Amino acid sequence: MADSENAGQWAVAQLPQLGSEAMTGPDGGSGVAVMKSCENPAQAMEFNHWFNTQIDDLVSQGLVVAASGTMTTPEGIKAFYGGQDVFAELAQATADLNPDFSYIPTFPAVGAEMAQVADRAGKGEAKVADIFTAAQEASVSSLKDLGLPVAE
């Protein structure tokens, strides 16, 4: 992002509220594991837990952490987003995470379509709003292709 001509032209925003309360669903993430052949699995998992709770160090690399705690937006990221406290917005989204959220059964097809349109939007060949249109169209068609009823 450094020296990008887009610096200061982006912002992070919460999704609009589409019901009685703000609510988001998970998207992305990572996991940690211990190999079956590990001689000290309990200690390895203890290290994994320690590593994933080093909030300041992880955020300094631009990573969004799932651990509880205050994240401070790195200056380079803040500058790119016009001074916005991006990690405060991400923390709010995490606080609004619905633990019962589930994706539609055809989400891999929908996600792939969204990613293609997002790539085009990033290149200036499409609008960000086109990502949502693509998601809607891919969701409806992929569900209908499975013979599932869809309310439009």
C-alpha cells in the first residue's frame, strides 16, 4: 500500500443492519495445528495459543486477530485509509459476529464469483457495488441449480 496512488481514498465500514440488530458472519481466518508426530503436543498447542494472543505483534504485520483485546491500527494502514482507525472497525465487526451464522451450501461458487468481480473492481474495471450484484446472481442461480427453492 505504501506509495499507492489510492492512499487515503479507501475506508472500512460496517455492513448495513438488515434486521433488529447489527450482525456479521465469519469470512476468512486461519487455524493452527500440531502434527501427529509431535513429541510434545500439549506444549505445542500452548505455544500456538501464546502466539495467537500476541495482538500488538500480529496487528503490526497487518493481521486481524481473533484474540480478545485492543488492536492499535498501524500507522501505515491508518495513513492508507485516510487516518481511519481500521482495526477499531474490525473489532466492532468481530463483536457483532453471529455465532450461528452459516453459509449457503453453494457458497464456494458464490465466493469465487465475488472474488473475480472484486479483482476487476480493484483494477478499476468494475464497481465495488458489482460484487454484491454478482453475489446475488450467483447465489440465486447456484441454489436453483441444486433444485432448492429461492425467494427473490
